[in-house]
Amino acid sequence: MYLPNYYSQGNEYCTPEKDLTYSLFPTTYFYLKLAAIFASANDIAVKGAYDDARWIESSHQIFKAFENAGGKICIEGIDNFRNIETPVVFVANHMSSLETLVLPCIIHPIKRVLFVMKVELLNFPLFGAVTAAREPIVVGRTNPREDLQIVLREGKQKLAEGKSIIIFPQKTRARTFTPKEFNSLGVKLAQRSGVPIVPIALVTDAWLPGKLVKDFGKINPRRTVRFSFGEPIDTSNPTEAHQKAIAYIKSKFIEWGKADLVIEE
């Protein structure tokens, strides 16, 4: 399996300062690289050959494309999921498209993982075939009750097969973190399957939302991208587990000087 070597032995990673070379046109550079990576991955997916190794490889290529555009990525808490023998449910805030593209190369070399995704992502040009090839749990997000049953049924099956699951409990991507909008779906799935959750706090606002199309905004490499994996949380008490996950994400926002992005309502 293709294994990125940037954190293979350590608990954390941060783009080396010597590698930070700000591109004059970071947005153009990144999107050109992204299009090429997607095109190649799509060709492989259409042929039915987009396996684990290919997914990790293309995810890592995107990771490096962001760094080569001048972006800095910092990761911490890798041992918090590396040292767990069972599958887990990762629950994370959702800020941009970047996390869906680079989390596979961070997690999948250690734990096989899949996403809970909106059905619209299966219809994106180039991206749709790639998404479908990774067998995500697909929800419509128009009927919350139906989505709940899909995630609980299919998620329990995937976890029993030894696969971990990434869930973004927010309604949509947002630069801010609003605990009230962070639902407990991931915790409910973990509790029913007898596995822990691992909270992920992330800041990926270096990829700004687009003015015309939300997915295609500017890249601001001067904003550090951060991923922090918390300690596993037992889900036998789902209400308590949910509050612990929220508290962890809030604490990292405060630590990173992003307290103004936490919206209490």
C-alpha cells in the first residue's frame, strides 16, 4: 500500500518551514494540480481500479499540491487513533472541501476509513466516479429521519467489517463552529456499534468559499491548516460523549486563536 512518510512514526506533523515557498498564484497553481489529480483518479475509477492504495496516493498528491502552493499543514494526535485496535467513528467540524480530500491520506494508511457523504457529491464531474468507488454511506439530507436510519444501518455493517467512518455532523460546511448545529449522529452510530468516537478539530479556512460556486474559492496559503485528533471517547453514555466531542473541538479553536469562530447560541 502507498504510505505517505510524513508521519509514519510520529504523533504529529507540520510542514517544514524550509518548504514554505509562497506561490505568486497559489489558487491557480492548486486548482490546476487538483484538476489533473481528479482527471487521473477518475480514469482509474471508471476502470474499476481505484483501490485503497490509489485513494491514499491521490489524497497525498492533493496534500502536497497544497503545500507546494505555499500552504502549511499541521497534524497532531495521530496516536489517538493509531493505538486503537477497533474501528472508530471520527466526528469532525466541517469547514471546506480540503478535509474531505486530505483526510484519507492521513487516516487510511492506519485505519481503513470511509465517509458519510451527501448524494450530490456522486454527481460531480470527475469527482463522482471517484467518490462512488470508495463506497461511502450516502445520505440525502432532505429527510433527517431517513438519513439517520441509513447511517445507523449501513454504518453498523461497515464498522462490523472493520472499517472506520468519518462523519461531519454539521448541516453544511462553515467557517464557524456552532455547537448547537453539531448533531449526535456519529455518537449514536458508535454507541450502537460498541465502538469509540475520535473527535477531530480542524481549521481549513485557507480554502475560502467561492463567490459564485462555494466549492471553488481562493487559496490563502498564509492561513495554517490544522487537524487535531482527540483521545478516543467511550460512547456508553452517548449524551456525555457528544458533549466531550464538542468540548474538544471548542478547546482547540480557543488554543489556535480562533475563539471568535465558535458561535454559542
